[in-house]
Amino acid sequence: MLLGSGAGDGPAVRVGDGELDRDGLWSAAAAVARRIAGAEAVAVHGEASLRTVVAVVGGLLAGVPVVPVPSDAGTDERRHIVRDSGAALWLGDQREGVDLPAVPVDPSERSSAAFAEPSPGSTGLILYTSGTTGPPKGAVLSRGAMAACLDGLADAWAWTPDDVLVHGLPLFHVHGLVLGVLGALRVGSPLVHTVRPSPAAYAAAAGDGGTLFFGVPTVWSRIAREPAAARALSGARLLVSGSAALPDPVAEDLRALAGHSPVERYGMTESLITLAARADAPRRTGWVGTTLPGVESRLRGEGGATVPSDGEAVGELQVRGATLFDGYRGLAEATAAAWTEDGWFRTGDAAVRDGQGWHRIVGRMSVDLIKTGGYRVGAGEVEAVLLGHPAVREAAVVGEPDDDLGQRIVAYLVGDAVDPAAVVDHVAARLSVHKRPREVRVVEALPRNAMGKVQKKRLTDGGH
Ligand code: MCA
Ligand code: AMP
């Protein structure tokens, strides 16, 4: 069973002030499942709330694929996800861009309806994620892939029902939803979701018995900058960082203040988590660990050449195995392009591997995928929306190094009387808040090569 059993009256999930024990969660979810059973897929408004947890669990109980929709999505992005996913119903308050019948979700409702466990090969979630160009693609994730990933992580981190998991990550991505909610339910450890991942909330949860803490590097760096909050984590059993690279100074500050630094793990929406450092291994900041059970990795250079595992040589990380997705929904060509001819998934990340099978991620192969605050953003998607603004003639979006966010989105624009604030609002209304450029630089011309292609490296190197 993907989520384990619904029996038990201990606390299962707390989100902010709302709380349900296991019996309560399962029977509230069963009430949802009864209403949606048989639907092709359901879209769930992914706000950080108990209702979202009940809605997602309801979909999984009913065996209906769940499509979490970013709570900060602008209208165009929400409309795209809802239409592209084939969702027949909307679980949440009515929102602009959604023309589906809405199904009520009430955490206080109870139903004793029982449902047969769907097969491991059936779709559990469809998660939308950005490529370098075009609108987000729906990664189809089977229940079996999620179970394999969660069991691997439970083993790596010695994660048991005695843990209390704490995090405040979004409930519409792998990190916050698959690891952070489904993981807790599968392992049987109570979850405390802090709504926002603020240093104060993590510190308070540590005081209340939290043992296992998840965060993206931006969360850890904000905690490291608040010594009292960092010290409060000294009693935690394990801190875990992922979704982007953890900077060395952040790990060092946490070690000094909290007495320990996070273990790191690596993954993608498409592959779920494939590499993890074990809880009992010595910390190696920047190293994301070894393959989970059932997963294999390899490094490949230009033209598919083998790259040695010597801890120094860089190649594209390729993975295969039990945690991989089933493809991008409705996109056979993009799906085929994601795999090598001999069946390995191309992560698009550049990595090194050492003789012990540890991996270090050294960057992305493409400048057009940006990671900002742990969110993946495609430069092409933002550029297309910028070009839809009447004042903008040319646009190039890049990720520039940022102490807080890892990378921050910067838009270089050519146009007539461009008003940066209006352009930023234009993006936020259509895509989502975290896809907004943090900075707009109006320039005379974009640097282009002889073929007319924008040379983004020259923009980020300051060579414009
Ligand atoms: C945000 N704001 C902005 C902009 N962006 N204002 C102007 N221009 C912008 N471009 C607003 C926000 O709405 C917010 O307002 C305020 O500015 C502060 O924003 P920010 O600095 O972004 O802080 P935050 O909103 O507190 O967010 C930081 C965060 C967040 C909490 C770290 O980035 C986050 O939740 N990241 C997690 C992403 C994640 O889960 N990724 C996992 C993907 P207001 O305060 O009014 O709201 S899954 C994955 O990667 C794989 C599988 C893996 O390995 O896990
Ligand atoms: P997403 O689609 O949001 O799941 O983003 C996946 C990407 O996040 C990967 O391709 C990596 O570039 C990045 N990523 C995830 N975990 C780590 C990590 N521990 N260190 C460095 N990059 C990471």
C-alpha cells in the first residue's frame, strides 16, 4: 500500500493550526475518494493546507491520478495544467482559469468507504515541471516509483514511525508533497507542516519534538543567518537538504550553531530522488550520496563517451531504475528525447562520481534551466511571456548567482519605454510568483552570435 494503513489515533498530519489523526485523515480522504472515484484525473489547488493533504490522499485512495496545481500559479499556467492534464474535477475553491466542476473537500467530514489498493504501475501523480522552452510538461509518476523512492529514503535516513517530520515546503512538488507528505504517511511518522518554512517556525517545531527536518538550501541559509533558530535545531535527529546545491558556508554555519549539518540528496521531478547521503555516513557537503536501492547511475561525456568515476571528471549524470517517471503526458517526442537510446534517463545535470559511488552535482548542462529558491524555472517559458508584453521587442532570461536563492531570475529586455515593474507584474499574472524576474535590465541590444542566437553566457559574465 502506497500510504500504509489508515489505522491509529496518534497525530498524522498538522498543517498550521489544523490537525488530523490517521483515522481522521483516512476517513476525510475517503469522503473525497467516494465523490471522485472513476474520474480520469483530479486537479488539486496546492495551497499549504490540511485540505490539500486530504484532497491528495483522497485521490490516491480512489486510484485517481492527482494533479497538484501550484498555489501561486498565474491564470495561464493554471489553465494550461488543468487542460493538459486531462483533469475532470477541481478540488479546491474556484479559481480563474479553471472551468471544471469543483468538488468540496472538508477535513472534518468522515466516511467509512473502503477502496482496493490500485496496482503499483498505475499513475499516482502528474506533476508539472518546466523545460528549457515551452509551457510546463506533466511528469507522470506511478505509485510504484513513489513507493520505491520513499522506501529507499527511509532506509538511507533510518526514518521510522518514531520520527516527527517537520517542513514548510510547497505541497505541489516532489520535495514537499511526495517526500514531505506521502513519505510521512508511508513511514508512519507524524508530519508537522509549518505552512511557510521560516526559521522561527522550524525552531518552534524543534522545541515541540520535531526530529527530522526537510528544507531547500534557501531555507537552510535563512536559518543559518538566525543563530537562535539554528541552535534550536541542535536536538533534531537529522536535517536534510535538497532541490538545489547546499553552499559550503551554510553547512559550516549550521555545524557551528546546531552541532550538525544537513545530509544532501538529489533528484528531479522526473526521476524522484535517485541519490542520497545516508544518515550514518560522515557529512560531505556538496556530495549528494549514493544511488538508492533499485537505481543505477552513470556519467557520459560528449558523444556518449564513458566518464571515469575518479571524483574529478565531469559528465552528464544519467540514471535508470525503479523511481523513474513514465514519461511526459501527451508528449511522445519529448519523452523519447529524455532517454538515451540504450534506456538511461538524461538528467541534464553535470556531475562527478568517486570510487565509492558518491556523486557531486557541479551544475546544469543548460543555462536555460534556472533553480531559484529550489524552484525550477525554464528561461524560455518566461521569455515567451515577456515577449507578449507590448513594450518588449527582445528578451533573454538568465539565472544569476544569489546568496539567498542560489540563482535569481534576471531579464534582459530590448524595447520601447519598458516599465520594469509593469513587466514583472505581467509575468506574475500569467505564470507564477516565483517565475517573476527579480531584476529587469533594459539594454540597447542582446549579444548574439553570427547565427543570431543570444549568447547568454556573455550576459551572465557581464559581457553585454
Ligand atoms: C517572490 N516574491 C517576489 C518575487 N518572487 N516579489 C517580487 N519579485 C519576485 N520575483 C515575493 C513573494 O511572493 C513573497 O511575498 C516575498 O517576495 C518573499 O519571497 P521569497 O524571497 O521568494 O521568499 P519566500 O516566498 O519566503 O520563498 C522562499 C522559499 C521558496 C520559501 C525558499 O522559494 C520555496 O518554498 N521554495 C521551495 C521550492 C521547492 O519546494 N522546490 C522543490 C521542487 P509574500 O511574503 O507576500 O508572499 S522538487 C525538486 O526540486 C526535486 C525533486 C528535489 O530534489 O527536491
Ligand atoms: P525539479 O524538477 O524541480 O525536481 O528540479 C530538479 C533539479 O534540481 C535537478 O535537475 C538538479 O539540477 C537540482 N537539484 C536537486 N537536488 C539537488 C542537489 N542536492 N544538489 C544540486 N542540485 C540539485
